[in-house]
Amino acid sequence: MIDTVMFDLDGTLLPVDTDKMIMEYFEAISNKISDYFDKYYFQKALYSASMDMINNLDPSKTNEEAFFDSFLKLVEYPKDKIMRIFTDFYENDYKNLGANVCKNEYAKACVELLVDKGYDVVLATNPIFPDIAIKERLRWAGIDCNYFSFITSYEHMHFCKPYIQYYKEIVEKLQKVPENCIMIGNDVDEDVIAGTIGFKTYLLDEFLINRTSKDISTFEHGSYKDLYEYIKRLPAI
């Protein structure tokens, strides 16, 4: 019996082009930090450390630790000082990136309906950002962070999408049975992979990411409205 529904954020609950959003983020944070570093060297270091974090499979390191282990070697700058700059960016500048984001009322309605029906709702976003940034993007989406029993962020997760270890860590942390979970996302490689360990999956296709051109007809998929109708058909628990 399904009792838990997990949502991706970017391109799913938050209706954005993920690649475009990441590029805007890189530009904004590198402008913020240009008084301390060459802008283009910083961007290269940020990208390299982010990829090291995504590909880290050492379970003893959080994603945050994996990122800074790599990043600080490249920039050779004291962690406490760089953390103050990052924190100031997320507390003040980051919110400006959401100025032109349009909310999708079906996305919000899906979450609210699931909560009303008694489901445990989890935000299973790729944990490459701190909690403060993820909650800010939820605000752009117009969705209350308190609807979610658990939000994956880089402070406490040890793996990233597309690695299956990411989903295994969530079910272990929350003591869930994969067969009782649905993963909803827009990325064929990063979200539907949850099905390999027993999750049911739903592929939102309005901001579809399908880098390897898989045949999506083999997956349950549809628009925001289709997803809402799918959730309406789920029984209350």
C-alpha cells in the first residue's frame, strides 16, 4: 500500500528550466564573490567541486563535506570566511533569482491534496544545495515547507542523484518500504531510477529532462493537470 509520496523540486514542484536556473545561480554567486576571486576561476572551481560532490560515493561524507573538501583545495581560502560569503548570498541575494518564476497551482494542489489524504510527503530534491536555498525555492513555488516530513539537502545527505544510493539513503533514514513509495519528477535518469529499487514512479513531462532519449511511453507520465488527476485517484489513508 502506498503511504509515501516523494517529489523532485526543480522542473517538478517548481516550474523552471533546471539548466537555465543553474546558469543563473552560477552567474549570481560568482558576481557576489568577485571581490575575493577572479569570477571565471571561481565558476570553474564551483563547477568542479559540485561535480565532485555529485559523484562522491563515500558514505562517511555529507554532500556539504564532499563539496568543501574539493572546493577549498581549489580556492585556497579559509572555510569560515568563504562560509560567511555563501551564507550572506543565500540569505540576501539568492531570493532575487526567483523574481520571474511563475508558480503552478496544480503543483501546490498536488501536495496539499496528498497531505489532506494522509500521505507522508517528502521533498526528494537533488541535495546539492543547503537547506536555506531549497526552502527559498519552495517559497518561489508557493508551497509551504511544513508540508514535507523530510527535505533532502546537502547538510545531511551523503549521495546525489542520479545514484541509486541517494534513494536507498532516504528509505533507510525514514524507515520506508520502497514498494510503498512513489517518486514524482521530471528527469528520466535522476527520478525514474527510483523504480529500480521498487518505487512506483510518475514522470512529469512539461519540463522533461531526457538526456539519453529513453522511450518514456514505458513510464507513467503526464502534465501537471494529469498528475493532479492521478493523485485525486489515490485513496485516502
